[in-house]
Amino acid sequence: MKPALRFGPLIWALALSCSLATALPEGAPPPFALGAETVVPVDFYDMDLDLVFDALAKTGTGRAIIRFHAPEAGYPLMDMVAEPTALSLNGSPLAPSLLEEINSPDGRTKIRVLKQHVFAFSMNTLEIQYRFPSEEVTYANGGIRVGFFMGDVGSENQRGFLEKFAPSNLEFDSFPMTLRVHLKNSNSTHQLFTNGEIISQSETDYTVRFPPYFTPSSFYFHLTNQDFQVRQATYQGLTAPIPVTVYASSTDLASRGLSSATNVLSELEQTYGPFTHERAVAYITPNGGGMEYCGATITSLSALEHEFTHFWFARGVMPINGNAGWIDEAIASWRDNNYPSHSTLSSSGSLLAGFPDFQRMTPMAAYSSGARVMGHLDYLFRANGGLKPILKELFSEHKRQGISTPEFQAFVETQSGKDLSGLFAKHVYGTGRRLEAPSKVESPHHPRPFTAAEYKALR
């Protein structure tokens, strides 16, 4: 977890010095050669993001200030989909083209490399200006509609998280962010929905602060001039009251969503422990979609319970990369199926992890084969109460932290006293199976991702 660094350079330097002995961030992809230089993962410490939208000109711009630590010398690795228009490092202007988009070494995705050498253990401040992607904002009825709508399945280029909207790191990292949005030439009333803390808001200006444990897939922000119906309640959680906000295009959807939300919160707290986020926000869509954030979701009613389970596993205990994404989908799908216990697994095995280092997306097999792995673990541990007590302990010890597949295996082995190396080799890493294309089959509890046109309508 990162400290919220809002106390000036001296305090930032003192806080950072505590981590200088560490090497690469846990879960980061390995450094790789680019010409005569080495590209190195870096550790974001915080980010200030300013977005300006002009309703009349129908344009949007962004300005990000990122403070990062480089654990090794080389070219910093990060990502953003938009092209930078201005760039500076530690106060010195750079050509925007130096934040170059390249293919990852494994060809799995695209990434950005800042082609400027930084020293090992150095503290750096990077400023990036860019045009906000036009396909991610709608200008309608004198106002703005923009949503940080993300996706972890079905993306061909595997760039479905914060990098769609702003500069970002890869999924292994967590960092606090302060987001400021200014609207120009707008004559419309807007609604703001977010899982961050709203510091201030007016007709034209909004400031939201997101906490240090958020990863690039955690941030939920939806500013719109659509007339959504909103239902709110305070759910009395096991350790603290939880503000719950549910919104939808109709009163019926919002009301039914709020009822389902409070019911499943009670169930999940009893099963896995206290809710770890500051609030719960749910955007209920008429059909399709489904994506989780830290304490927020965009979901249909049929997928709501699945997405809320992710507040514990996915955005409570968080995958550090695409090779760990199967864990939370397997747990949530196992719960969707009423926690069946399976005495056997498929003789052919399954491929859920062990993909190339830059894998970001979750394999669809996690919903079926992954859920069955969880059911088999439950069967193996039946003498000691099954898998659920182990998952509850996992959440207790690792909430608001990242986890890898090897860490998950080691934790379950320690808790159960069983050697699971053979099971994981065949049924998680797919030993003996060829690398297959991702399945296109939908999960009944996690419908297909929205299309670009559907996302536009949902804003």
C-alpha cells in the first residue's frame, strides 16, 4: 500500500527512502532490452490528473503529474492509449515522442516506454499532457458524459483499465490519485458517481480523491448529464456502516438493485469477513456487461451478486497480473453455482495461468474450469470445513493487497497442509496442454463485455 503523499517533496523523499532497498515491485514483468538500454518497471507513488472538457468545442484534454520510484536504472515502463502532446521529466521538457508505444516483448499487448534514462533508486516527476480519447466521452444536450468503464475480458489489445483514459502503470502497482475535472461551456446539470472520496463539486468543477490501495483496474468515475434514478441506503456492516448508492435508467432497476445489493453484502460479510471499501456503488444496466471496481460495479441485475463477490476477491484481494486473474473469477463463479464440491477434475487438465509475462486479461476458462478447481479444493479440504474458511483467512490477511497464482497456491497449501503442486501443474498451468485461443463462451453470471456503441449509450 502506498502512503497518500500530499505533504511536499521532503516528506515524500523520507517516505520513499524506506523502500529503496527493495528491487523490482512484486508482480512486475521482468526488465527487457530495448537497443542498448534496459526497460524497467517503475513504482507509481501518486498521480494528479486534471481533465478539461469543452461542451461547445467538443474536446477534452488531460494533464497528469506522476511521481514514481525507479528501483533499477533504465527506461521507465508504463502505459497509456492516448498520444501525449507535451512531456517533461523532473522539470525538463521532452519531445512527446519519447513516451513511445511499443509491442511488449512477448507480443501480448502494447505498452509505453519513456525513452529517457533514470537512475536506480531515483525519485522522479513526470508530467504528461494529452488529448482525452474522443471515443471515451460523449457531448450531448449541452453537457458531458464520461465514464471510466473498464474491462478485464474480451479486449483484443488487452488495454482495458485506467490506461484507456489516462497515463497508468500495469496491474501490479497501486497508487493514490487525485482527479480534478473542469467543464467549459456547459449548460447542463450533471450527476457524479464514483468509488473515490468526493472532495468538492460544483456545476463546473469536481475533485475526487482515490486511496493508495487502488490498482489500475480499481478506479470508478462516471460524470453524466443523463437523468439517472438513484437509490441510497446505509448498510450496517460487521464493523462499520457502508453507504450504498445504486443508480439506473429506471426506478424499478435502481430499487431492485439496492435490495439485491444489501442482501448480498450481508451474505458475503458473513462468509468472507467485513467489507473493506469505503462505499458501495452500483450502476444497474438493463442487460449485458459486468465489471468490478473497488467497491463499485457496472452490472446487470443477474450479474450483481457475482460482481459484489469481487469486492472481496478481485478488488479486495487483487490479482497482480493476467496470470492471477483466474483466481477471483473462479471463486465468484464457484459461489454463483452454490459452492459445489467436486471429487474429480477433468482428465485433460485446464489452462488458467502460466501465460506470457505481459498477459493482462483473464481467460474465460476461469468461469468454468476455474470454478471446478475451487470445488475440488473444497472437496479435498472437507474434513476441515472445506475451502470457504481458507478463503476467509486469505481475505483477512491479504485484503487491499495483490496476489499471484504461486502466492495463492502457497497460502492454500499452508492453510490445508496439503501439497497441491500436481493439481496446479495440470489444472491451473495446463501442463501437457497446448496454448489455446481464449474461449468466446459467455458465463451466465458474467455476460459478454459491452460493445463501444453500448458503452456510449451507457454514459
